[in-house]
Amino acid sequence: MRQWASRLIPPVALGAALFFEACTVGPRYTPPVVPVPNAWRVPASQAESLANEKWWELLKDPVLQQLMRTALAQNTNIRLAAAEVLQAQAEVMVTRSAEFPQVSAGPSVEGERLAGGTLANQASKSQTFALYSLPGSVSYAVDFWGEYRRATEEARDTLLATEQARRNVIIGVVSSVAQDYFQLRTLDLELSQTQATVSAYRDSLKLTQSLFQGGVTSELDVKQAQTALQTALAEVPLLKQQIGQEEDALSVLLGQNPASIARGLSIDKQPLPPSVPPGLPSELLERRPDVLEAAENLAAEYAAIGVAKAKFFPQLSLTGSGGVESTALSHLISVPALMWTAAAGVAAPIFTGGALRGNLNVAKAQQQEALITYQSTVLTAFQEVNDALIAYQRSRETLAAQEVFVQAAQGALHLSNLRYQGGVDTYLNVLTAEESLFSGQITLAEDRNAVWTALVQLYQALGGGWPP
């Protein structure tokens, strides 16, 4: 029996190895075809896509660059995503191990003592026996139908999806750092402008009080000047509160305890790129990590169908065990001490109560869900790029118009002051001009922030190179 088995197993194993690739069941993954627009809704330059530019070349502020490097190294969400990649790598290793023979060994020593003075022989002495053994076993499930190979393929696709998810987390975190930093610098500018307005209102109040004491103007002008000053003063603590909260939010993004944040260039000194070419719409399918993640998840579901289908077929397993056994340790490696066994078995499902069919239907449904998710992700990607392009273009137009408005408001305030001091106009016109300028300057700062926010969102939507 042993001789027959030893001659049979090698040909069986060789035949199984040759038969593997031809019998992998389940559909093969092919990237789905999705409709891609020919161009973006907003006309843009056809130069190399903005997404190909490095983030440190796009954002010139050295302090912001350092903050983003800190976030890349310390942000908890990025670190968590990296740990999930390591876990997925380990799961690939565990899953792939089923494709290989499983070998184990377990040396042992057993002792037995027989008491003397038995009824058959009163003169006999007690005896002690020791049994030394070094057994080993090998088991191998022949993967005729590709169940284990499909499972490994599924695990690898999941790993690739996890890596793309990590990239997506990185893009989200550093984009948030950039947007929060620009918001912080906007609040800083608004605070500076408010404090300058407070100073101007104080000067106006002093002038109005002097004119009132000289009988040139009325007490109403004094009260109006006081009201304007107090209104501006009330904005200062609110802005300081918002600045502190923005610093706390940035600190958490950096993976640090809430603290003050270093400042670089003012929001009105940040250099904008001369153009923002988005590139071709089809490039999104190759660059955006969320699209690539959805594609890898879809590929994993294709492999999962193969795993479910393979369970319908018979499974061939080969097992063998062998080793040495002796009552004397010195004879453990001698030929008479050798022992071995070998076996081959086939197990086929006959009745499972619909479990196999149900598992296959689940896998097919999950594949359809993954396909729809991929299609939805692609549509969302196109929408986000178009929205960001529209926002960037319109915010630039709004910023240009607001700059003209502020220049006009500054000229109007200068003329109003001259007319009031010359006694040919009322203080109400001066106050109106001051409020118009103050409001225009705050709006101008917010418009600059809107432009930078739109630019960062466009870079993010294009799948720009945030990772180092």
C-alpha cells in the first residue's frame, strides 16, 4: 500500500500543477467603460495639467510648506491609513499561504515505568521504557479550480485599494491644511484692517469733538462717530476668537495639541499661478486616488466571484506524514526507525441547503454594487473638477471687481473728509464712506481667500501630487 501511494503521489502533484491555470473559474476583471466628456465646461488652457505640478511649487509660502510636511508626518488620519495598508499587506500574506503545502513537525518523548513482582513472576524487577519520536506532516489542498488563487487576487486588489485610500486621505488632509491656513491668514488680515479702521474712527471722533466744541458741527455727529467706533471695536474680539479656533483646528490637522500657528505670507501677498490648465478629463481615471480605489475594489469583487464558484467543485487534498520513532535516542535516525503514511482524498459538496448558491449570489451582488460605486465615483470626480474650475474662474472675476471697488471707496472717503473739514458736507457722508471702505476691505480679504480655496480644491479634484 505504501509503495503504491509513493509512486502515485508525484504524478498526481505534477498533473495538478499543469492543470492549475486552465481551471481557474470565475470572470476575469476588465476595466469598465465609462463615458468621458471631451472637454471641461469652463474653457481653460490646454497646457500640461496643473495636477502635474508639485505642491511645493504651487504654494510658495515657506511656512505653509513646512506645516504641510508636518501634517504628512504626524497627522493621525494619515498614520491610521498607513497602518491599514500594513494590515492589508499582512492579509495578502495570510491568504496566499493557502496556495502552498502546510508542513509541521512535533518531536516528543514519552516515558513508561512497569512495576516488578507481578503474579506471573514474583522475582521480576521494575522496568522503565522511553519512546523518542520525531514526526512530521504535510498537507496540500490542490487548487484545481483556482479558489485560493482567486482569494489571493482578491486580497491583492484590496491591498491596492487600501493604498489608494491612503493617498486619498493624504490629499484630503493636506488640502484641509492649505485651506485652513488661508482662512487663518484671511482672518489675520481682517483683524489688521479692523484695527486700522478702529484707529481711523478714533481720529474721526477726535476731529468731530473738536469741531463740536468749536460750534462748527452738531452733537449728532459726535454720537455717530462714537457709534461707528464702538461697532468696529466689537468686531475685534470676535475675530480674535475665530483666529484662535482656526489655530486649534490647524494644530489637530498637524497631529499636535492646540497651540499658536506660525505665519508666513499675508493672504494678499500669496502669488497665484498665471494659469490653471486642468488637462484632459480622461486623465482623472488614471490620477484620482478615489477613482483608482473604486476600480481596485471592483477588481476584488470579480475575484470574489471566482472564489464562490470554485466551492461548487470537488476539492482534492493530499496529505502525508512521516518521521522516526525509537526507544533509544541513539537509534532515532536509523532506517528501522523510519515511518510514513500518505493519502489522497476528494471532497465534493452534495447538499448544502443553498449556501453555495447564496454565497455566489452575494458575490455577484457585491460586484454590481462595486461597479455602480465606481461609476458614481467617476461622475463625482468630473463634477468636482468642473465645480472647482467654475469657482476659480468666477472668484478671480469677483476679486478683480472688488479691488476696483476698494480703490473707489478709498477715493470717496478722501473726498468726503476734505468736504467735511471744509464745512461743505455733513459727517454722515464721511461715516458712510468709512463704512463702505471698511466693508469693502473685509469683502476683499474674503474674496482673496475664496480664490485660494478654489485653487486648492481644483488641485485636489484633479488628483494633484500632494504626497512627497
